[in-house]
Amino acid sequence: MSLVQRLRDAFARSSCLNFDNVSLRIDRGVAYHLVPIAERMSSGTHEAWSQLNAIRPFFLSERPLISIVRGDDIWVHIEGPEYDCGGTIYPLGAQMFIDKAGWLNLGPAEAIDLHQAIRRAVDAAAYRWLSERQKLEQASPCRSPRDRSVDDEIALRQMAAAAGQDHLEMEPSHA
């Protein structure tokens, strides 16, 4: 059984904190990259679980999602990983959920065409919005860090003000 298959089986089965000691024979070139990752993911910390959950789709026969675009009626899931083929980067495919119609599977060429069209539309809409509000001049070359203990409270007050309420009484929607 190959190393990848053994790792796939181990990750697919792991759902609780029970550890097994495992010894593997792997090529040094692969070990150089794989061992630190395996050590980080087997530590049992929150970071380890988030990393494990990030790669879990690779081991569960699901393609990992590299982009999710949600509209009011259509959701597009671009599936990876991406591959360079003839100078063009293709995703493995896409799945679209169309309200009142259902799911549609797209191949790599259709997926990249749709994804490029969506990205162009997002850029056009965002630039139009920025220019209408003269916000582009306020942009900074560095991303501002968020202090959640302060910034979340400010955002909640801004939402309440925009909704015309004195205070916001809603729970997070996690949508």
C-alpha cells in the first residue's frame, strides 16, 4: 500500500483524539516536506485540527474547493487543485447550484471560463462601487489588522445604526 493511500486511510478514519504510533519508509525528498507537516497536524492543537480539516477533502474522495461564489440564486464551487496545462491554469471542475433547478457539473474548460467571467464581473462591480463613493483614494498599500475585541463591537454598532436600531439584538448568522 502506498504512503499516500495509508495517509488517506488514516485521515479519513480519524475523527477523535486517539493516536497510533506509525512508522513509514518514505523517500528523503518527500520526507523533507512531509514530516514537518505530519508533525504539525498530529499535535492535537486547534491549529493542527484546522490544518487537518483543510486537507481532509483530498482524503475523502471530495475535490477541495478553491473558490466559492455565492449569488442570490446561484452558487458556484470551483474545485481544485489547479493544474498548468499548456500555459493555462485549469481547476479540476466546478459545481453550480442553481435555485429552483438544482446542481450542474462543469468540466475544467467550462469552469475556468466561468471563473474568469465571475472575477471580471466582481472587479467591474467593485471598481464601479468604489468610484461612485470616491473610496479608491482611501485605499492603503497595507492591509489593516483587525482587533476583534474592538472592531467587532464597532461593526455591530454600525449595523444597528444602518438598520435604524439603538442596538443590535441578533446572533451571528454564520452564513
